[in-house]
Amino acid sequence: MRFRTTIILLFLNLLVLFFLIRQGGSFSSEPSRNGESAGVMPFPLSEAQMILVEGKLAKETRQWINRDGNWDMVLPVEWAANPFAIRRMINSLDSLNAGVRFKVDDLEDHGQKLTDFGLDDPSLIVKARFNDTEYQIAFGSPTEIGNRIYMLSPDEREILVVDSNTIEPFVAPLEDLRDKALFPIPLFEARALSVEFYDAPYRARLTRREDQWFFDAPVSAMANEARVHSALGRLIGLSATGLAKDEASANPPAGQPVARIELVGNRRNNTLILSELRIGGEIVDDFYKARFEGSSTSFILPRTELDLWRSISDSLRERRLIWQDPSKVSKVELIRHRSDARPDSGTIRLLKLEDGVWRVFGGVSGSDPMPYNGDEEAIAAIVGRLEDMVVLEFVSDNPSDEDLKRFGLMEPLWTIRTEGEETLEIRVGSLDEGQTGYYVQLTGNPSVYLVGVASIDGLSVEPLDYRERRMELYPQDQTLASWSLEAAEGSGGWIPVPGMNRVDLGSLNQASEEDPLTMAKKGIGALMSGFEVRGFVTEPFESTGCLYQGERIPWSFRLSGFVSGQAQEPAFVVLLTRRLSGTVQLGAIESNGVSFELDQTMVDLLHTLTAKDDLPPEYALPDAGDGLIDPEPGLPPSDDGLENGEGEPLADTGTEGDA
């Protein structure tokens, strides 16, 4: 069976060959150029300045013009050409391979003429212009056998038998031949955009300068790079819903334009004209009729995509208020002005010295304390707060004096200045009526913005809010040898907490057991070597206790540290309140005159060592010789330690290291 099929196929091939030879064909032995049959195309079609297609198979005349490498369709409509369709047409002829060809002059010898091949009235003609010369290729009838078609060479001397697929790119549907994208300018090439709506007067212009987009109108301002790219991508990617039928005229039908959108590239620009779309005299609300300036071809575009451009000065505008490198900021000045609601005005100045250390000057009115070393993290948080200030609303770009008075900017609540690569000044006015933000204005810029409440309410002119939180308890050239913890007793004195009368850090380091109490004792010593607090209390130091949330909290503990070579007198003393909550415990250093909140780690370690002693105790001297402290008079001591008011024993910390 297989052998019989092979014989049949061989016979059919011989029959086709015989038929072609009888028609007068001869196989060309001429060398090929770049894989193409020599003499088919006198020049590469890709170098043509014009391509025109006409004939019965094309249905209508089609023409493309090459403008500096960009192909545009000019017939039957004016439109940017589909680059893929153009590439298919060019490749179809530039790589044309004719397996059989014969000369026109030999037709008469065989009793034939062009009519026999459909070339007297070609079904398709492709013309190409190169410089001042125009070439033409004609396609006639299909061959009787095989998927092939007769073609007349550009010099009209030869008839070629080529694949019928050669003509497909030239007769493709018109919809496939025009570029799907509305604007032929790619995103990376766009450098300017103008938008103008006439029905609700609005005009905006954007330009790209050094890879950054800026508004030139209606206000001079920076645009948001990501938003501009997204909007341009949507505009360039717009596709026409269809072509709009116009009256037979050189110009589009009369009608007032609604808008004008111009996109400028490096080498060309396109201007889109929008007008109302009418069908049967009725306006179609969901679509615009559009055309490019200088073109008579009208098409249909969705209204929702284009109405977005009515307010791009708000939607595409950069909402970050301040642009500066935080690492380059060397000075921050915060001025809180006196007002009816806030009489305690003041000024804080944060200055970065040449050695990179921040210094804190100023304070509330009437005080100018000695400068502090500034806390780098706290100051960086303020600079970061300004950098992250986001515009909630662009209130006015040309406010009147009455507007500025209404926004509270004539007598601002705050003035904020920063110095770095440039000097910036921000004036903070009143809260908006809805209390969603503050009105602000930058010096040198008339625009008024609304910024979030959190951006302003976190500002402070209290110097302690910016003071360095790491404190030196003893000279750096000394070593902490031991420490002791004492508790306040009812008569106003101090008595040792059991097991912590004198904790020798050297002995602790040699201890083999790592129980929680031992680890807590070692941790206290480590924290005092690099003592850091959470924050400072603004009230002045008082020996009776610390004022916290309107209540005077008495000092309940005294932590003393001893350095090597000075075992008798403590190098420092830290007063401590009881633990007020799981996260709050207060302390003070009398010699420095400063009170503070303890760091969370210190709070946790002290709680481990004192157990219930961090509740409000009243200590009384214990019975002679028992070495214990009764937190509340009248409660008998236990064998394991001291019972508190709830009947629970205090942690027995042992006597290791006691003096």
C-alpha cells in the first residue's frame, strides 16, 4: 500500500513538471542575491520611500509613505502603519523565491500571451518608489495546480511562478494594516505634552527636563514621574473603537472641538483633536469623535479614557512637598509662634557640627538652656517627618491676601526652616474646617497646600525631646566593678535590697550558673556601662519624686555604681520610681538634674530582680539580724523572703556579692 502511494505522488510531480515546461517555463540557473531570486526586486523594498497597492484583490487603493523610517498609511485613511504589517510586506518581496520563470518574449513562440496568465489585467499591483524611480510588480492568475500565482517582474521581461502567500500581506484587512496604538510616539521618546479643554476652560502643559517631568502650566511645579509615565502609557496605548464616517469633504464635518491633546517626541509631534460624536444628529455620551491635526481621517475613542485629562494638574502633580537629601541637612529650626490656643511659644535649633555631632539649642520662651548633644535618631525622625510630608490637597496656586488670612498663614502657628544643599522654609497655618490637615506654604512659592495632621502635631520645641539618650554615668577610662540596689524605707532612709547590697561583677562573670537572677544582675551591669534612656521628663528634678501625668511619683529605689579603685564612694547614683506599668518606670540622676523614662530592657531586668518590690511599697526596718525588709508593717516575714501585701514572697536573690 505504501509503495503504491509513493508511485502515485511521483507521477503527479512529473505531471506538474511536464505542464510547466509545456507552458514555456525554464528553470533559472542565475545566482541568487541574499537568498532572493536575482532580478525580482531591483532594490530592497525596505529602502523604498513609498509603497502603493491597488487592484481587484486589494478592493481599495492602499498607500504607505516612509518618513525617516516610520511608515504612515495615507490611503485609504491617514494613519500610522502597523509596523508588523509593513515588515511582512517587505519580507514578502525582499525574500521572494521564484522556482520557475520564463521570458515574456517567448510567449508568442508558444502561442501564448499575457492574458493566459491574468497579467493583462492584474489582480494586484504593488508599486514602490525609490528616489525618483518607480517600480511595479503585477500579480495575475493562480496556477491551475499548486498554491502558486503568476507574477510579472518589475522590468516586465519575465513571468515568475511564486507562492500565493506572497500577496497575503498586501491584501490583509485594513484593520490589520493600521497601527493599533493611537500615538506613534513611544513612551521613552515623549518629551512634552499639552492638554486643552474648551468646554470647561482648562489648559496644562508638561515638559521633560533631564529625565524629570515638570508642569509649565497652569502652575510651575514638579510632576510625579510614575504617575506621568502611567498616564502617558494609557494615552499612547489607546485604540480607536472604529472609524467615524465623515461627509465627502476634504475636511472633517463642521463642529466645535472639545479638546486638543498634543504629544511631542524627539523628531515629531501628534495633535489629537476631540469633538462630540453624533449619530443621526444625536450626541453619543460615551465616545468622542477624534482626528489628528492635518488629517481628514476621523475615528471613535472612549470618553472615559480621555476625560481623565481634564484635571491632570492635580492628578499628575508631585505630592511630596520637600525634596532634599536628609543626609545633607545641617540645620533644623522649629519656631512655635504664640497664639490664643498655645501661649507657650518657643524656638528649637538643631545644628550639625563639623564632626557630625548634633547640638540642641533653645527651648520654650524665656529659656535658653545650655546646649545638649542631640540624639541622631530623634533628629533624623524630624527630618524624615518633613521629607515624608504629603500634600492631601492643592488648595490654591494663586491665593489672595484674604485667602492667606483665612488659611492662618498671615500669622502662622509654626515656621520650619532647614538648611542643607538648599534652604527651605515652611509656614504652617490653621487646621482646615474638617480638621483633616494643616494649611502650609513654602517661602518663594505662592501655592497653598493641605498636609496631614500627623506631619505637624509631632513637632516639639522641647530641647529634651532631642537630647542624646545615651548617658555617661562614669568616666570612659574607668571600669564598673560593682553595683548596689537600695529601697526606700518609711523613715526616709535607704536599706539594701536582699542579695543586691554589693553585686560584684567580677564574681558574676566567673559564675558557672546562668539562672535568670544571675543573668539579670549581669545585664544591669552591662546596661550601666552604656546607659541609654527612652526619653526625658520635662519637669525639673525633685528629690521627693518625679512628676508624671499630674502625679508626683516618689523615688522607691536607689541604684549606685562603683568603679575600680573607688570601692567606698559610688561613681554615680540613679534614683528609680516603682514600675508604673509593664513599659513605664522613671529614673533620675540628681547630679545632672535630669529625669527620664527607663529603657524597656532596664525595666524588665529591674522587675526580675525586685519582683513585687516595684509595686508601691513602704519599707520598714526588719527585726535585728534577719536581714529582710518588710514592705508593709504588720506582715510577718516568710522563710523564703519577704511577703508582699498579696501574700506572695519576694524573690530571694541570695547573698552573693553582699558586703
